[in-house]
Amino acid sequence: MKGFLRFLKKLFGICAVIYGILFVVFYWDLDGKFMYYIWEPFMVKRFDNMKREDNTKIPYMKKDILEPREYTEIY
């Protein structure tokens, strides 16, 4: 019984720490700030430099015939 109570105490402590961390993250909107200041500029830098074909120069009837391109080249 003593071991079970010790286990419950540790489990409660771990849950309290996780709850506290999540409270801090969402109270100060740290997840949104991370997405806005770190993640979004990183993704914009990555995906704005990809080579892409200009879809406005492809005739409308030939759009389905073109072979798929690799969009992983960065220039």
C-alpha cells in the first residue's frame, strides 16, 4: 500500500508539473509567439525560395498533361 501511495504521489506531481507548464504556455500565448516569430519566418524562407513553374504561362488545356516536377530544389 505504501508503494502504491508513493506511485500516486509521483504521478500527481508529474501531472501538476505538466499542467503548470501548459498553463504558462497558453496564458502568455507562447505557442502563438513561437509560430509567429520563429516558425513562420523559417517556413517563408524555405518555401519562398523553391523553384516553381509559372502557371500563368501554361496553356489551359495542357495543364493536366504536364509531368509532375520536384519542388525541392532551392535557388
